[in-house]
Amino acid sequence: MANKSQKSSVLKRHVIAVLALPLLIAYLYYLPPMPYFFALLFVAGMIALWEFYAMYQVPAKLYVPAVLFGGIIFYLSCRYPSLCGEALFISLFLLLLARLFSEPTPSGCMSHMGPLVVGLLYVTGFLSFQWFLRMEAQGMEYIFVLYTSVWLADGGAFYIGTYRGKNKLYPSISPNKTWEGAFGSLLGGVLGTILIRTIFNMPGLSLTAAAAVGTVLGVTALFGDLIESMFKRDAGVKDSSVFIPGHGGVLDKLDGMLVSGPVLYFIVRYL
């Protein structure tokens, strides 16, 4: 049974959803991908990257240039993919030099550099696949498939886990997640994909294929949530930030999409 704190969290989630979702849907549907969708990904990615570094208490003299480099890498990954390797090398090299000369001792260098490198790959690298997905045929429709399926997967996991969850899924990583919530994630993923397929009448996506894709997205959204929970438990925080009332940080809202986005791109691109 949900307690008072959980009910308050649910109310905040509802208010934010009612206010933000219609605006986001209109933004995605009516505005061209460049520069609008790209700008949305860029801003969300940079905030999420900052949250990741702040979560691990990386010194500002290292995470500020790392966020700047993350923006450059993201831009080049999306717009000039052939230059991404060079940008990644130069960024990591300069960050290593910054750590080398900014601290008088090598003690703690891995506790600083580890989050910097993982953040660039995990946030910046994974997020860029949403841009690649948008550039595919029917890219806008598949972005709606991704977002709707992951949102409903998250919602299904939250509500079913909150009100019906009894059997713990992975308590050492995420104490509140349950097997019942995991089933809710799977159900939400399937429902989201079928819903968008029906709304947009996507000829290349049969009902059976939509259910299969939704199943995959429901599972990968759960994996993405668990991966971020692993980072948060390691860092000793509950949420990546309090940027979105009732929802946590931007990284908390992106976690399922960071994993599901590349997976859906691979499905669309190669299957």
C-alpha cells in the first residue's frame, strides 16, 4: 500500500505530466528535427551529464570542461560522425592533462577520471542514437514509439510496483523495484508501441512486430533504470538531482531511453 510520501510523489508526477506532455508532443510533431529536436537532445544531454558528474562529486575544475567536451562530442557524433573518434581522443587527453596538473597528488585520480569517461560514453554516446533514429525513415514516428513505450514502461513499473509490488527484483541495486513492477514495465512497453503504431498507421510495423518491439523496449527500459540505479547506489544518492519535482533529475527521466534508444535504432536500421 502506498504511504503519504508515495502519494505526494504520484500527485507531482501527474501535475508535471499534465503540464509538460502536451507541449512536448507538439514540439516533437510540428517542429523540424534540425535545430529543434537536436537542441532538445543537446540541452537534456548536457544537464544529464552535469547531474552524473555532480552525483559522483567530481571537482568543478574537471566536470565543467568535461560537460563542454561532452557537448562537442555530441554535436560531432550527430552532425559529423567521422570526426567523433578524434573528438573523443582529444577530449579524454585534455581531461587527463587537466587532472595531472590540477592536483598535486595522484591519489584519487581514478575516482575522478572514472565518472568523467563513463559519463561521456554513457550519456553523450548513448543519447546520440536518438538523433540517428530520428534521421531514419519514419524517424518521427519511431521517436514517438521510443518515448511513449519507455514512458508507459516506467509508469507501469511505478504504479504496479507501488500498489501491487511484493517480490523484490534486485534489492541490492534498487530496493523498491519488484517483479510485479518489472511485469508492469513489460506491459507498458508493449502498450506504448501498439498505441503509436495504431495512431500513425505505420505500414512497416505489423501488430505482431509492434508487440515484439514493445516487449524489447519494456525490458531495455527496465535495464536502463537498473543501470542508473546502480550508479546512484554507488554514489550514495536517491535521485540524480531534483531538477523535475516529483520525478528527480533529467538523468532519471532519460535512464530507460539511454538504453532503449540504441536498441530501437538497431532494430529499425538492421532488422
